Amino acid sequence: MTAPVAALPRRSPAVAIGSAVVAVVGCSLLAARPALLSSSQPAIALAFAFAGLLIVGVAVPLPPPPPPVVAARSPRHFAIACMLGAVAFAAGRALIGGHAPTPVTLTAIAANTLAALAEEIWFRRLCYGLLAPAGPVFAVVASSVLFAAVHVSTYGFAVLPLDLAAGALFGWQRAVTGSWTAPALTHVLANILVLL
């Protein structure tokens, strides 16, 4: 005989629809990044856009999470996920090579850190959290596709496979740690590696 399972609290349909609309609007804003880059003050426009996404991404209520993928998430899971992410991006940077798009300055590091945090709050907290009731595999795949899709307008289709792989790694980190912070740390590191 099994123990009764407590029912998860339900969200109202209005909250669920509102959260989905907010997610779509934010993804559209990220896809419109080239328009922000062509504004008279691109750094300020991007800073406001990412700060707004960060604030809204934290504020939007999420549905109750499904049962965890890993029975007991521990600091060890978090450390391993972060370490694997760091190794993957460092190896990718070493293999791909190339040159930094901008000089390494405190402003460039701050901007890349803000962008990484905002994107991870958006994709791994908000989008993943909204998709998680359909299952972790669906949440990882769908949030990875969204992540890659919004970068096409800025970087072109050539980077789509790389962005899909990065999104899948970030999504996996989210699934195994139960938190958006491991992918955020990895994304910050990845963005800083691009500057080197």
C-alpha cells in the first residue's frame, strides 16, 4: 500500500495565461536585440532591456514544480553541474578560438554578466519553470530551442547549433540542480570567456 500523494496547488487560468504572455513578450524583446543595438544609445538600451527582463523574470509566479528529477539535490550536484559546464565552455572556447568581439574592460564584463544573468533568469527560471509541468525533458528541450531562437536575429543561423547545445547544457544544469543559479554561473563564465 502506498502513501497518499498530496495534491499540488493549482494556479488560476488567468495567472497561467498571463505568465505565458509575459514569457512570449520577453522572448520577442530578446529577439529584437538588433534594433536595440542600432539605437542611438545601444549600451543603455541593452542595459535597460536586460535589467527589465531580470526583474520581470524573477517576479512572474511559476506553477508548483513537479517531483524532482534527482531524489536529493545536494551541493555536490550543484558543484558537479557547474564544473562540467565550465569545462564544456572552456573546451569550446579553446577549440573554436577566434578573437574577442570587444576589449576586456570592466564595462564589457559587467554588460556580459548582466546579459547572462537576465537570460538565465528568463530561460531557466521563467520559461523552464512554466514548461516544467510537462516534464523535465520537454522543459530542457523547449527552453533550449527558445534560447537558441532568440539569438538568431543577432548572430545568424550559423550559431544555431552552438546556441542549441549551450541551451541544452544550461537546461540540463537546471534539471539536475533544481535551480537556475548553476546555469547562470556557467553562462556568466561563458560570456566572459568570449571576451578573452
